[in-house]
Amino acid sequence: MVLCEAAVGSIYLIEEMKLSRAVEMRLKALGMVEATRIQVLSRKRSGAVIFNVRGTRIAIGKDIAEYITVKEEQPDGQSNQGSICR
């Protein structure tokens, strides 16, 4: 599933980021690397997503969120994949 589809309050693991090099490097500098846990705090009607990563709140627009693939973290440590944002 992509980040713009993530449910508020759920915890996810970052799988992949298919972004321009500059944007991807900036997000990595903020702590967003593969297998990092994030918790979605809010989703706006415009598609923007606010989430917590490593103790910091970050907001990104839909134009970035739709290129970040995440998988939901299950209580038993397993993960689950979903569909693509339309």
C-alpha cells in the first residue's frame, strides 16, 4: 500500500521510496529509511499525510506520499500489503 492510503492511528513499516534523488535524500536525512516504523497521525482531504517517525512529526503532500510504499505492522510483528493509491 502507499502512504496516502494509510489509516490514521495505524503503524507501518517503510518498504520503498520511488522519489527523485533530492527528495529521497531529504527524507532519509529526516530518518525515513527502509524498515523504519511510522505512525499515521492525520490525513487531510487534499491527500497530505502527517505522521510520526522516530519521535518527530512530519507532513508531506500527496504528490510525495503516493510514491512511498508501506506495509502495516501487525501486533505479532508480521506485516500486510495492500493496493495502490488511485
